Amino acid sequence: METSNVANLIKSARAAALAGDRQEAVRLLHEALELQPDDADALLALAGLSEDVGEKRRMLERVLAADPANEEAKAALALLAERGDHQHEQVAAEQALFCANHPQRETYLRCNKCNKPICTECAVLTPVGYRCRECVRAQQDKFYTATTSNQAMGYAGAAVAGVVMGLVAVLVGSFLPGFFGLIAAFFLGSAVGGGLSEIPWRAAGRKRARHFNIIATGIAVIVAALIALVGGFVLGGGLGTILFVIMAASAMFARLRYAS
């Protein structure tokens, strides 16, 4: 299925190039390389479309790295050398660019998806080369499918989990005092926190959202801390209660981070 998708993307890119839409062709080829980073046909096509000699050479070298016997890549590299394109590359290098986000910073990097000039601070290294943070974020956003309603339900679930966390913390801190209580809080807190993480995760419909683990855990901790504070005045409690909340929150954060 993936190979078929790559082939279709390359076919569409070639059609776009023939129609004179170079930008669309480049975009489709980069999309194909995201699915199959070492695809020789995509790399060769991208090398043919590139106006930068250095990028042409890098694409061709990637082809040879994956397939040392590729005659087309060998011939193209030899032709570049014969034409003395090293001089053209040097001229291009002398034409300094400036980072789109930091106009005062000179740079020689471009995002390989949108072609925007970026400095080393703005560049993010991906399996298919350097990209700007905006393109990386746009790619990541495809995996976050939670709606506003999903997130609201998830955060409500986190508040419920916080109530349970706080009540159990008070009980552990009040009825299991001393060293034994600390040991119980350490192990029970982790177990309870891991279990409670299912409440916000299921309430959100098992949909992913950016920073969901941070916000959900924060809500649970605030609610649990308030309950533990009130419960501490009524039933007493101490380090065991605090340790329980810390361990439970840590386990919830880790579990939600893995899930969402």
C-alpha cells in the first residue's frame, strides 16, 4: 500500500512538472520521501527539479547511498563535475539569505518543504532533512484528532480523577502513618495514578491532543491538592499524603504522555 502511494505521488509530481507547476511537483516529491525516504525515483526527480547545485548533488548522493549501482545518479554526478558547476555553487553560496523568523541572522539553510530561509535555531532535523518549525508542527498536527468537545470531556475526566486521587491520598496519609505509610504511598501512588489516567483518556474518546497530558495531569493535581489540604485538617495526614499525590501525578503524566 505504501509503495503504491509513493508511486502515485511521484506520477502526480511528474505531471505537475510537465504542466509547469514546479512548486507542486516539489511538494509531492517531498511527501513521497516522507513515506519512503530512500526512494530513488523520487530523489532523482527532485534532483532534476532543484535549481540549487548543492541540493542536486545531495539528492544524487542519497540515491547512491541507497543504491551504489544506480547508473543514472552516477552519470548525473559526473555531468555536474564535467560542467564545472562547482563555480556556480560558490556563486550561489555567496548570495547570503536571512532567516525568515530572525531577519538579522544570515543563513544558508532552507526548509526542504516550504523552501523558507531558516537559521540553525529555527531548523529542525527530520529523517528527510531540515525543516522549519511551522512545517514540522503542521505535520504533527495530523496526529492530533481531538475536537474541543473531546478535550473538554477529557479535562472533566481529569478533575474526577483528581477527586479520587485526593481522597485516596488523604486515607493513605491518615491511616498509614510513619515509615510504613511512606512506603505504601510510594507504591500505591504509582499504581493508582496509572489506573486513574484511564479516566481522562477514555473521557476524551481516546483522541490525541497537543499538551493533553500536561493539562490533564495539572487539573488532577490541583483538585487532589485541594482535597488533600481540606482532608488534612479533618483527618490529619502528612508526608504520606504529599508523596502519594506526587507519585500518582507522575504515573498519570507518564501514562497520558505515552497514550496521547
